[in-house]
Amino acid sequence: MEKLCAGNWKMNGLKRDAAALAAALVAKAKAEPPTCELLICPPFTALGAVGEALAGSAVALGGQDCHTAEKGAHTGDVSAAMLKDAGCTYVILGHSERRADHGESDKLVARKFEAAQRAGLAAIVCVGETLAQRDAGETLAVIDRQLRGSVPDGLATREFAVAYEPVWAIGTGRTPTIAQVEEVHAHIRRTLVGMMAGLESVRILYGGSVKPDNAMALMHAANVDGALVGGASLVADDFWAIARACG
Ligand code: PEP
């Protein structure tokens, strides 16, 4: 299946810098048509400027979170319908930083997933264990619980992705071994297949300190269908090198 290389810009990028970074990626995609699907997820405030820079290009636009409701009295929140209206086709849900900073539970993530589904956005559902959970031998149980809890019961779409992001690998420069990545990805694949027919084609991304120098090995590991990239997605050359490794 075609891999997905997704950039999560997190809380980085004023409009002008964000548009310039997006334009640099568009120029690269024009010069060398990508062999994988490309996606960037800027902060909400830069969606407009980045969306304009991406117009007509091979690079898709996504949000980093959405609310469970379509509209209403939810100060500071953004709905899936608003993301769609801003030109997004994807939304990242349940990132470990949101689970930690905002106390997001699997149940809440599942409700956000339903909202994304209603709006026609493809969710990228993040799961991952902490170092303490890995050291305690709980990794697969944690992944299992998060995955089953974060995918809604009334799933009506196969258009979503799962990102395995070990919390201890995010922004740390540390990555799991290829064997560890393959063990978790195989487990996610088995779990998805057991959940519903047709989910064998759901892409399973790896995220956590993906860099140009480790991307080739990570992206060629079994059951790795792409990358969710944080820090390295803020540098056009680095993100592009990772996208090439996805090809
Ligand atoms: C992320 O937070 O989604 C991520 C993968 O970050 P980084 O690549 O910086 O570890």
C-alpha cells in the first residue's frame, strides 16, 4: 500500500514561516513527484496560509485535533467541520501530548473520531506506551487498550490510520529497535483485523524521533506504512528525506 508521510508541526509556525515551509515542500513535490502520500498538519492559526500555499499540490492538509461537537459553546475549540471547511482531509487524534496536557481519554478520542468521521476527515489515531509501561512489560496491553478504546464502536469508515508513537521516543532522539517496532505494528495489524473486516488496509504509521538517518530502516520495517514526524517536519530538507525513505 502507498505509505503516508505526515508532518505534525505542533505549536510551531507563525503564518509567514508556515507558508514559506509549505511552499518549500510544494516546490520539492513539483521537482520530484513524491512516491508516497504527503500530509502536513500545521497549527490552527496557520491552516489558511498553509492551505493557500498547498493549493493544487500533492501535499494534503490536516488538523492536529478536533472537538467532539460540530459547533456550539466550546470556547477555544475547533470542530472537524471547521477543519474540513479550512481544506483539511486528515486530523490527528489522541496524540500523547494531548492525552498528557489535556487529560484526553480513549473514550474522548473515540468521540472525536466519530466527529471526524461525520465531517469526512480521515483520523490518524495515536497510541503509544510510556517508558515505565514498556519497562513493566505492558506495551502490547497498553496499545491494545488504547486502540480498542479510541476507535468508535460504530465505525463506518476504513479511511483512517493508526500511529504507533512510543511516548519515550517523541522528541527525545531515542527510537525503539526495529524488532520492537515490528512487534507492536504486527500487534496493531492483528488487533485491527480482529475488530472489523476490511481494516487490514488501515495504514499503521510509526512516529517518534524519525529523522533522515533512521527513516530508511524504520520505513522498511514490516507493517510500517508511513511516518508521523514531529521535529524533523519543521525542516523542509529533512521532511523530504523522510518522505523519500517512505517511497
Ligand atoms: C510526534 O510528536 O508526533 C513526533 C513524532 O515527534 P518527533 O518526531 O519530534 O519525535
